[in-house]
Amino acid sequence: YDETNKAPVGRVIARLFNSQFNKLVDTQITDSGGKYYFMAGDAKYYVTYEHKAYHPQKTGIIDLAGKDAEVITVDVNLKKN
């Protein structure tokens, strides 16, 4: 969502990475409501976000080690360029 007005941001590129190997696992584009999700499990991950009108963002580590498939969704506030 947009940091200033809390509006959802569509067409953001969200990329899921395995944190141990810094390997790209999956890529999603947010819908008009700013929604996306990844299915992942049994590892540690982080997510990056890119949009041409906003500064890139990166999450902290999402620890799913020892878990079966889980849905990853993270709310992120994006700052305009």
C-alpha cells in the first residue's frame, strides 16, 4: 500500500527469494487491490517489491523451516520516489 494515503498499489512486482541461497523462487504481480501470494515451505525466505513510482522494498526473513506449504502474504508500505 501507499505509505501516504494507505491506498493499495497495483502492478507491483513481488519476488520471493530463498534466503539461504539468495535464489529467486517465484514472482507475482499485485492486482489492482495490491494483493498477491506465494506458496512456500520448509525454508527461510525474503520478498522484494518493485514499482516504477516507488522505492524498492525488502522484507526481513520469513522463517518457514520445518513447515509444509504455507501461504506468504506481507503488507508493505511503499514510499513514492
